[in-house]
Amino acid sequence: MEALLGRINARLKLEKAKVTVQVKGNTFYFRGTFPQKEDASAAWSQQRISTGIPAYRENLKQVENLARLVSEELRSKTFSWETWRDGKDGEIEIPTSTPRKVQTKKAPETAAQLIACFEEYRWRSREKISQSTYT
């Protein structure tokens, strides 16, 4: 599990993600610099937040995608504790309906649509230069 977690964190680091994924006990956690829950204008601090997702191999992809989502909100300074409501014991309660553009898109039905969605996602977070378009 540690090797798989290392690969996930390496990919997140390459994407300049604002969080890392850790396992504590039998649960996945995010570690990163988050705003204070009580006072959003206060200084941000390094925090470890439980996802509430059990630390099983089959949940790795879900946690990695959720880490990207949280990281994007932190990067764009749109992270809000109201969106990511606190569950019991400080766990993140994954929102079911959010005003995010990504959440409202219809799932791709063909391979061409899937590739187009991936390319859109890829170039949203990276500068498009000639070298990066061929790798």
C-alpha cells in the first residue's frame, strides 16, 4: 500500500497539487495547507483531514481524484468548508451536488468524447508548450 500511495503522491506532486494523501489507521487523509474552519480570513495552517474513505486498494483512484478536486479548489482559493462539510470526527463529507462545472457535465459516451474530456482536463492545469503536447 505504501508503494501505491507513494506513486499517487508523486503524480500529485508533478501536478503541483496542494495536498498529499496519507493513511492513518485504516482511513485515507489529506494533508495540506487549509483555511481555518472558524475564521477564513485567519492564516492558513497545515492540517490533516480525514476523508472518511477506508484505506483499501480499490479506493485509491477515488481518493486520488478527490485530492485533485480539493487541490484545485485550494489553488483557485475557492475552497470552502461549507462545500466540504465536516462529518463526524473531522472527516470530510463528500459533497453530492456542488456548483462545479465538472460535476454537471454529461459522462462521455464514445472514446472520442472521453479523449476530448481528458485533453480539456489536462490542459486546464498545465501550460501548453510544444514539448508537452507530444508526451
